[in-house]
Amino acid sequence: MATKLKSILKSRGISQTGLHYLIKERCKTYLGQDVISRIVNGRKTNYELHTLLKICVALNITPNDIIEKEEFIRNQVKENYQPK
């Protein structure tokens, strides 16, 4: 599965290891390379807000740039839901 995050990394020429080091450099705590790999490859979609924000800070992007909203709606929102 090609995630938005994977596309951003590819377009910028940043590897998953590179993202790991950017997070480590720019944030007080880091993410393990295994966690980054699962997020980048779409195997981990339910992660903490702090994790999302670390990725955003490292890449200077907003959460909207990488959140897979359509996938969330398809998998988590009831079909008959109508927003008010």
C-alpha cells in the first residue's frame, strides 16, 4: 500500500532511516525504526497523536498531509452516518 507518508518520503529522497534520524535530531524523544516502517507501509494506522506530530515536525508538514482520511472513513465510519 502506498501511503501519503511513503509518497512524501520518496518525493524528498528521504529513507525511513533518514526519517528516524530527523525525528531524533528535531524532537526530544524518537521513534523506533520498526514503528516508522509500520506507519510508512500502512501496517500501523492507529498510533498516538505525539507520534504523528513527531513525524510532522521532522518533515515540516501538517497532519493533514499524511492522514489517510478516506481509508479511515472506509474502515471505521458506519455507512449510514450523516454528519449534522
